[in-house]
Amino acid sequence: MTQQEALDHAGAATVARYHEWDAVVQQIPSWGEEVDAIVRRFVEISRISVISNLDWSFKSQRYFGKKHEEVRRTRRINAIPMPV
């Protein structure tokens, strides 16, 4: 697998997990109003945690350096070629 193929695979896997999450959330059964409210809150906090982590990775310079805003906007990176 080339470096580009690996990055494409990781991106596709991430998108697939988001779709899977949405589908599973739609299938959560009801346990009554009180428990349902607790479950909804837990699901929302879990979703926010994932989004916050992703947001932080774009806002910090840890992963994308000084081009972090460009990467966030374009969703494209210039990966350093791997030695062969």
C-alpha cells in the first residue's frame, strides 16, 4: 500500500465510522423517558468528545504545523514521502 493509499484508507475508514455511529444512534431502543434522557446525554457527550478532539487537532499546530488552518479548510496534506 502506498502512502497515499494508506491516507485514503484512513480517511474512508473515519467517514465510515461516522456513518456507522449515526446508524447505531438511530437504533437505540427506548427504556422510558427518564433513562432515555440519560442515554441521549451520554451519546451527545460522546459525540462532542470526538468532535472536540478532531477540532483540537486542527486548531493546534501539533499535527499540521503552521498550515493547520489550510489543512482544516482544504482537508489536504502534503505528506513527507516515505523512504523506499
